[in-house]
Amino acid sequence: MNDSSLASVTILPTASIALTSGLSTQTLCINNNITPFSYTIGNGALGASITSGDLPLGVNPILPREF
């Protein structure tokens, strides 16, 4: 008896994130605003999250509606 199976595998491109404006590191000072910054996610990325602590008060992530 010969048991066999066929399968189809779809490999999505590696997700990416890139800084598209502003600075990735900034110094926070009391009563001073930070410079706005933006990242673009793509190549199959379905969303993004903050994993190294909390964002400073007043900094909020905004993702497009499709995420």
C-alpha cells in the first residue's frame, strides 16, 4: 500500500517596516514636542505593534483601515 498526499504551499514575501519620515530616535524633553515620524509596513505585513514598552503620553499609533 502506498500512502501519499499532495499539498500546495504559498510562501508570502517577507514583511517589512521602513522609516519613511522623521527620526527613529529622539530625545524627550519636558514641554517640548517630538518631531513627527512615520513608518510604512508592507510586503504582506498585516499590522504592527509596540513590543518594547509603552509609547510616551500623547504618542499614538495610527494604522490604515485595512489593518
